[in-house]
Amino acid sequence: MSRKGRNSAVIALCWAVGGVGLVGCEEPSKDASSHPAPESSAPRRPADDAMLTGTGTRKVKVEGRSVNVSCAGTAADGKPVIVLLHGGGDELKKMAGLQKALSSHNRVCSYDRLGAGASDKPGGPQTLDSTGKVLTGVIERVSGDAPVVLGGHSLGGLIAARYAGDNADRVAGLVLMDATSPTQNADLAEAVPESATGPAAELRDQTLAVLGGKNPERLTVRDGKVRSAGDIPVEVVKHGKRYLAEVPEYGSGMERAWSKGQRKWLAVSSRSKLSTAGNSEHYIYLDQPDVAVGALRRVTSQAADRA
């Protein structure tokens, strides 16, 4: 197996669920620094300001912690604000190019979760419920009482979809970009059996450790059923380049499990659709930004039409 193939597989499994800092979990070759997060020329506002307006990056207090939030663009035609959720091991700077592209037609914000980027470290172990409370606080600062469209990549997609199922009144639409499966633990255990050895077993063990909370966010991700958010517009976009197949012996099974996990997210809404970004590996919004932008714009327009 080539080094490139191994790195791609590690990114999909380890980084997808927050594994920065684990042995073998490396930064993708694409340089996020070429797209710095939007900054404002105005003085930074105090952390306890209520609503975030204008363009720039601010710190806000949520659940007693400082959370780094970046916004750009102007709300138009009654469209919901788009909130972007980065993958595990990433930060809002990684999505700055996507945010900039969307901001020409939409109001769009992103944020660093606790333990990521410029936000505070969590005060202790996190669950999907506790990280969801932080997301609620961010939504209140960028959109008030109005629903938002969530666009999540990888672990951010899982968080967004779980949140939508529990907070249908706050979420008007979803775009899930190669989102971590709702049953990632079971999927991986099935694709790579306990008897496996070599690279596949290493990836399995590293990823299960990450899912168990060994990640900078201290977030434990447990398997669970997909809860419905009603009939909100949802687009699920999966990678098209079968790079997981490069993992010796078990790669094809890992690809099948990943695709199966993407299809499971369709249950989040009666108006879900699945598509494939044919020229993309895991980072769809970097490999094919037009695909990510198009999906988010469509869902936002559909959400606005339903309002």
C-alpha cells in the first residue's frame, strides 16, 4: 500500500472523527492556510455581546467557555443563515474558502468547537448533547430565533444531523459532506474483524479510540439510530474516489461500509437526497468546492421557500 493511500485512509477514518494527535493521523496535503479566515478591520467586540453582525471573527461566551465564531455575507431574501461545522481535527480556517464562496449570496458563519482552533478547551469529557448545547449558543448569536441551515463535513456532519433530529425547530435544512456514519463503531468493526492485522487493524483501533473520546475535543461518539427532523431539505454528498479501497485486504469492505453509512443519513428527512462527488476524496469542499457550494445554496433556497 502506498504512503499516499495509507494517509488518505487515515484521514477518512481518524481525522473524520477527531483523531488529531493520534499516531498516524496526519494533516491532509492541502494547505488550509491559503484560505485564512475572514477578519474584520473593526475592533473586536466584547465576548458577551449578544448578536454577531457584519464580517469578521469574534469570541463569544457559550456555556461558560470562549467560542471562536466567523461570519461573512448578508442575509438576503429571507434565507436562513448557513452555519458550517468542520470535521474532527480541523478548525473553521479549513472552511474559510467555502465560507467566502457562499458569502456572495448568503449570510454564512462557522465556528471552532471546544477543543478546536481558537476556542477554549472543554472543561471535561464531551458528548453529542454537550457539543449540541454549544451549537445552540452559536446559533442564537448568529441567527437569533430564526432557523438555520447546517453544513457539516465528516464529524461535523454527524453532529449537524444528530442536532437536527433533536432540534427540528432550529434547523431548516442540512448538507452532509462525507459525514461520519451514525453507526461508525459497528460499521468499522464489521468491515475490519477482530482477527485482522496490519494497516486495517491499526486504522480500526485508532479510530475506535478516537470515537471513545481520545481526541482534542474529548468528545465521545456513540452509535445510534437516525432521528427524523421532519421534511426539511437535506443533501447527503459522499466521496467518489475509492481511496479506502487501497487498504490491504479490507479496503473494499471499508468503502462499502462508508457508503452504507452515508445512505443511513437519508432517514433524517423525508426530503433527503444522496449524490456522489465523483472527483473527491474525503474533503469534498476542498476537492470539489463547486459541489459543496451548489448543495448548500440549493438547500438554503429550498428552506427559504418553505418558510
